[in-house]
Amino acid sequence: MSEKRIKWVQTAKNYYHARNMDNDTLGRLEYQRTGRFMHWCWYQVPGVWMSPGCLQEVRDNQKELHSER
């Protein structure tokens, strides 16, 4: 498994903020209703660019959080 580049900080029951190694905020995962179902939705901060590897970390975290529910 590769090294994690994103640190996740839970700021509320349904919110996780993503931070990089410089402690810059990259975006947040928010657990919310999308249609009939609840999903962890990614909201990226404007002006933040992410590599495919970092986006995969976001997707992996979404899956992990979803499986905990």
C-alpha cells in the first residue's frame, strides 16, 4: 500500500476535511442525501488541483466511511 498524502480531520458528525502535508485544506467529505440514498460527497476547494493518486485516496476514504455506517 502506498503512503497516504491526505490527512482526514473530522469536524462534525457528517463532515471530514481533507488536508495535505502543509496543512492546507483540500476539500471535505459530507454525508448527505443524494436522491433516495445517503452518500459521502466530495467538495473540493476551488483552485485546488489533485493528482489521480490523491483522488484515489478520496475515493478509498469514501468507501471506508460508507462501510462503517
